[in-house]
Amino acid sequence: MAHNTQVQIKTKAEFEYERHHNAVHMRKQVVNFAIMIFLTFVAFASVAAGFSKYFVVPVILLLAAVQVVLQLYSFMHMDDKKTHHMGIIQTFVWSGVLIIFPIFVTFLTIIWW
């Protein structure tokens, strides 16, 4: 059995648009990566500076939450509008977050108090 492969010929305008779109997308990924590296540096610096643990722990948790959101939207392509069934994927991801967050808070409460 032969596979029918369709060849799609693009116009120069379509090619240029796609090239520009890919360049913008790559630039966003590099910027998000740099932001995540900076946030990681801030977390390490706050621990190395010897601040109180009552300051450091919430700061690190906040930075971790920001990084999770950045990773979901940039590296997991949740910001990509081309992906089919993106609404279903976002629903599953955010449902998982809403389920895990109370569990996480419960375990923190049990462990710390």
C-alpha cells in the first residue's frame, strides 16, 4: 500500500509569513527561557543571602509558580492557536492544577503544623 502524500505549494507571501511567525515564536521562547534562568538565579540568591526561611519559602514558591505558568504557555505550546483541540488540552491542564493545588496545600498543612 502506498501512502498518499500531498505536496502543498506555498506562495512567497505564505512562506514569508510563516518564516516571520517562526522567528517571533523562537524569540518568545528565548526570552521566556532567559526569564526562567533569572528567576532561578533570584531563588538561589535569596537562599544564599541568608534571609529568614519565612521570607525565602514563599518567595521560592511564588517564583516556582511563575515558572510553571511560563513553561506551560511557552514550552508546552499552550499559547499556540494552531493546535487542534487546544480548549480540551487547556481544560485538562487547568483541571489538574485545580485538583493538585488543594492536595499540595493539604500536605503542606499536615507536614508543617
